[in-house]
Amino acid sequence: MTREITARQDEILSFLIDTVRERGYAPSIREISAHFNLNSTQGVQRHLEALEKKGFIRRDSKARAIQITPQLLEGQPGQDEVQMIPLLGEVAAGLPITAVENVEDRLPIRSDWLGVNKESFLLRVRGRSMAEAIQPGDLVLVEKHPTAQQGEIVVALIDDEATVKRFWREKERVILRSDNPDFADIVVTESQPLQLLGRVTALIRKYL
Amino acid sequence: MTREITARQDEILSFLIDTVRERGYAPSIREISAHFNLNSTQGVQRHLEALEKKGFIRRDSKARAIQITPQLLEGQPGQDEVQMIPLLGEVAAGLPITAVENVEDRLPIRSDWLGVNKESFLLRVRGRSMAEAIQPGDLVLVEKHPTAQQGEIVVALIDDEATVKRFWREKERVILRSDNPDFADIVVTESQPLQLLGRVTALIRKYL
DNA sequence: CCAGGTAGTGAACATTTGTTCACTGTCTGA
DNA sequence: TCAGACAGTGAACAAATGTTCACTACCTGG
């Protein structure tokens, strides 16, 4: 998917950015169409869908639920740019994992450590299955991703609990392997679909 | 007009700030009341009116039209405050360790992770002496300190080279111990004074 | 004891809001 | 010439949304 945008899309994106900067909340579909003297919400909808597809905004089906990709609001992405990434506590059932209710803290991560147009969050490791490289209490930076590469460290949901393991795919099954030999592999077959939350891209450990 | 706010107002304001930071747009009145398990939009309305009167937010009579006073969004000093900490490369002889010449990069660290009135820097680990908990390529956050406690992980200069070890003091000598049993202890006596750069307070690992 | 402030309930209402459907027009490249 | 992309129109719908009203309960200071 090309990230080129049309002239009209660019105009609409600029209007979004300006409006959020000036008054602190996004315009509605109808405010956008009024601004451009359009008579139809469908046309605006189409443009917003395209901008979302191309990664410039994120939308929810709620009033003014347009989130502009942070780099666009703050200017050029750069080395010194920092994003406050949520550290999730107990993950409440039924909510999106990064729902506000799940966030217990926030840590600064350099933007170039984060995937482009990827959502990331931090989780605290509980078990010793990846010891000693990854220890209880460590924070892992997780980039949301539904799939993984061989050998990558991933976060999966098993029995409604997030677990950190190394991912191996063999023919018709997936193996979630611990680095700690004291722990057995978890074998996932198609009869119980695997739910990957994402892949681990960094680790942060605090020594008290 | 007092700017003191009540406990409930403070909770609601924090929720607003968190929500805007997390998902880029404000909650609706009903989302706020759902979050706090309230059954009435009027109660929320009352709090928002108070917060507006006291200058913490601005509102329009439109969906999610809550603008948080910019200073509040840009972070309270303390928890959300971030400092760019230098990552040191080759340490040039004769220069203070954190001299500009030694800095190869900077990473954001939350201020409450840093000692009060202490200088900190990041170093990249080279050897495997602390494996597996600390691996080559890992970054350690070092707080400048000339002394250490028993068992702490420290950075010492030995033969003009920074090394990461665990610190033990015995009677008249200091032992710098590796976590990796493949490495022998380094015994430091008074005939070659130990130079501690600091103690390790955090670790950051990036998985490619 | 009472007034005032704080916090909330329950309900109703009008307006806003996003989505969807079916359509038209223009432009461009094959 | 035609298909596809882009840009828009007009309409309808259901849900979301903010405001307002009248009320209750509790707490605290005068």
C-alpha cells in the first residue's frame, strides 16, 4: 500500500492537524465537510478511510475519534523524539489490551525504537521461564503483531494470561519455548488457536 | 476563585489526561461516568463545569469537546519528566567520563528512575562476564558513585576499561565477581586502587 | 439546627454524529 | 472505448452525545 496521499487527502490531514493543535479536539465528519464546502459526509469518510489505511490517522467509530499519528502532531520524527509507552498492569478481560483502564504507568521510549505505525506497550514479566536473560520484574517492550518469526521472543495469551516465550513454528504446530530449561515447551495446535499479543522488541530492568 | 480542586475532580482530570494521552481524543460524558461507575451524566457535567471554572480544561458544547490546559498534558514534573541520558562510547583517556566527546547517543529515562542530584550515564556491555542476566550489547544505566554496597552491580575501570561486575568487599580487599561462572573473580587490593565509576541502576536491551 | 457545598440519581430531550447505500461525474491509462 | 480511481451528492438510519430539570443524601461550619 502506497503511502502517497492525494492532494485532497493532504488538505484534509492538514486541517485535522491544525484543528487539534488550535482547539485541542478533532473536527467531526460534518465539520470537515463544512470546512471544505462539501455536501456529503460520505466523501469525507472516504478520505479519512484512506488516511487511516495509509497510517496517518487512527479512528474509532465514535464522535471525533480521530487520533493523528503522534509524529505528525509534534513535527518531524527525530532521534530525540520520545513517546510515553503504557506499562500495563492486570489486563482486564474484554477490554482492548491497551485500554486506559489497564495502564498502570508509562515509560519514555525513543521513537526510533518503536515500529512505524505499530502500537507498543510494556508488560512486566512474572515467571522465570526466560531466566536468566529475562527475569521476573523485568519490563518487556511489546510491539503489537499477530504473527512472529522463528526464534523471536513473543507475548502470547494462554488461559487469559500473558506469557513471554520464544516462538517456533513447525509444520502444523507452534512451539512456545522457554529459555530456562527447567520449563517445558508449550505446544500449540490448531485446536486451540494461538493468540499473539506481539513480539518483544526491548527489555528494561530496574535494579532497586 | 480558588484553584483548589476536590479529590473527585482530580480523579476525573487525571482520567481525562490519561485518556487523551493514550488514545488521542477525550472521553465523552458517558464514558467518564462509565469509568467511575456513575449512573448519571449530570454528576460528571457538574465536575467538568468546576474544572473549567478553575481553568484546568476548556469545553465546547460538542461531542468530546474537552481541551485540557496544555501544561497539564505536557507532563507534571516528576513521574512524567524525562531526561535524555548519554550513552557513552569509547571513553577517551583524561576526559571526564561524560564529556561530550564520549557521548555517542542519548536515551530517554524517566526522572524518577534517576538518583536525586546524581549524574547518570549509559554504557554498552561488551563481555559475557555477567551473562545471562546481562548480555553483550545490553545498555546499563550507571549512577555515578564512588562506593558500592555488598552485592551491587557496579562499573569499574580496570586497565582503562570499563567493566561491569558485582561488588563484594572483604576485609582489606574488594572482589569484583562475575555472575557468569566461566569468569574468574577480580581481586582488588590496596596496591592498585579501585576506581568505581558507579553502580548499575537499570538495564536496557534492544532486540533487533 | 440549618444553609451551602459536594456528590450523585433518574429521566427526558434535541442535536450531533458516524456509517451505509446507491448514485453521478471526471480523469487517465490501457 | 472502457475500467478503475478519485471525488463528490443525497438520503436515511441508529446510536451517541451534551444539556437540562428535579430530585436525594451526606458533610461541615456557623
